[in-house]
Amino acid sequence: MRPDDTAHGPVPAYEFARDEKAAVYRAIETRRDVRNEFLSDPLSDELINKLLSAAHAAPSVGFMQPWNFTLVSDADIKNAVWQAFSRANEEAALMFPDDKQSLYRSLKLEGIRKAPLSICVTCDPTRGGDVVLGRTHNPRMDVYSTVCAVQNLWLAARAEGVGVGWVSIFHDDDIRKILGIPEHIEIVAWLCVGYVSELYAEPELAVKGWRQRLPLDELIFKDRWGEK
């Protein structure tokens, strides 16, 4: 009999059953960044809490748990964020070469108004105090921890049949003003969350010719940088 995973204290590090392992890898391999395929069906409070609980179970440096999750469903707020995104998105389009700009504009890089829920994920660098175990020599570890929470939420959402899209194209000050976020809080991710009717078999940017997945063996070094 397997130990109770919720028990306090050490438990044996048993190997997952074959079907359990397959489910984990399937969630990882089929996770997609959803941009424009959201359905309007609302998510239940129970499901939202499950996704947030998965995020909150992420590892964090010094166990500081620096994340907060602002849930946004108000149409006026989402529209204000969409306007902020649109301004930044046009700025971004002009940064690419002429031959890339039309493809960029065709990608529909956001679901802010279409997804029934948005989650603004933030990082509070003060939560663990002035000195945090594990962050003494790398002050960005709190943000890395928050990104782990985002990934947990994303994989849990995939397992629940829920799509997630990460919007990163905006000026922080715009979102900070709209949501009333204090200056010392770092904005890490704006996530669009909702049911989808289908997912791309491969990442959308690969399907649409923006960029292809790099071969893994080209990214692995042994003992020293650059050595195969």
C-alpha cells in the first residue's frame, strides 16, 4: 500500500504507476499557449480553486511563497488591459523586420477579452524579509519561484481541459495603474484562462511558421559550456 501523500514527515519516494507517469508527461507535452481559441463558458469556483491550489504548491526559495493571484473577470477592467496590450502590441510589431510584421499581426497574441477569466500573477519580494534562505546571492530567485507557480497552474489546467495563454506584451505601469498594484510588487504574468474546444497539435508559433522547436541534443553540454 502506498503511503498517504498528505501525511506529515518523510514518506517513501515511490515511483508512480505507469498510467500516472503517462498522465504527467502527457500534460507536459500537450500544454499549449492559447491565444484566440477560448470559449465563453465560465469556470466554476471549485475548478479555479484547484488551479490556484496547484500553483500554490509550487516550490519557492526559502519557502517564501512570494506569489499573489489577482482574479479579473470584470469586463471594463479586461477592456482597459486589452487597450494597454494593443498599444504595446503595435509597438512590438514595428520592432520586427518588414517581412515579419504581417505574420506577427496575424498571430492574435491575446485572449484578454475573450477568455472568461484573467489572472495577474505577481511576486512580492518583501514576503520573506530582508534576508531569505537561498536568495542571499541571487535576488531573482523569488521571481523564478513565482514562475514555477505559473507552470504548476498551467499543467493543472491542461489536465482539467482548460486553456491558458500568457500575455507579456504591455507596459508594467499600465497594468499597475489599472489594478492598483503597489510599486514594490513585480508583475510576472497576465494569464488568460478558459475552456477551449481544441488545442494545436504542436505549438502555434511552430504551426504558423514563426519558429520551430530546437533539437534537444544541440542544447546539452557535458561538464563545461559548449562541450558535447
